[in-house]
Amino acid sequence: MIKKNVSIHYYEIDSVDLLPKDEQELVRLARDMTNDAYAPYSVFYVGAAILLENGKMVKGSNQENGAYPSGLCAERVAAFAASANHPGVSMKKIAICARSNRLEVKNPVSPCGACRQVLLEYENLQKEPLKILLASENGKVIVIDKVDDLLPLSFSGNGLKRTS
């Protein structure tokens, strides 16, 4: 047996103001989208915003449903909206932010496993990286260069394709 390691690289930035202007705008939009989240059960509001290759920004917020797990996370809402409304246009960056009325969300939150897999699928489809900006409510931002870094040892779906 051989023990191996998997590691990822990311950047931690103290303030959104230190990001390039387009990323500042993307984070602001993701933060604003927390106000449009429908989260009456968890009271955990998540917003996401995606910057497309054509310069358009597509937004999403989490949408809960009493019939769990019928709801969707903000990341998937934004990604599916981007793909449906702008087919074939690459997703360059996604910003994600969360807040709650029940607790202070001091640190950036990371996408759940399902969202990571969906974002990786789009990254693989477009054959170019999708940069991730995980923003806290008031300060710190974690920047990850590509979804593949966020989901090491991922399932690619290649085994599902027919060879004949």
C-alpha cells in the first residue's frame, strides 16, 4: 500500500477591494443575491453570480422547498440559468456568498459536493477553467483558480460514454 496526498492551492484575500474591478462587481452581485434567496427553513441565504465570456453576469440564489431535497443551491441555479440562457458561452468566474439571520457567517462558504460536481462538468465541457471566488459577508475572499482544484479525485463521467 502506498500513501499519497492530494492538495489544492488557493489564495486568501483580506478585502474585496483588492480584487480586480470585474471580480469586485461579481462578489457584490453575489452578496446582493443573498437577499433574493428563498430559504424559509434553513434561514441560510446564499447568492451566486457568474461572469460569462461575453461579459454578461448571471445570478442565482438558493431556492428551498419543504419537500426536501427539491430545492436548489445558488451555484446550480446560476450555472443552469447561464447554460440555458447563454448556450455555448463559457463561464469564466463564479462568486459565492452566504449570510444567515441565525448566526454570523464569518468565513466564506464553499459549494456543496453536488454543486462542485455540476461546476466541474461545465468546466470540463468548456475545456477552460472556471475561477471561484468565495466571499464572506464583510471581508475575506478565497480565490480558487479552477473547479478541478476544489474537487480532487473527481468523477468525470467518462466511464459512462459508449465506445462503439
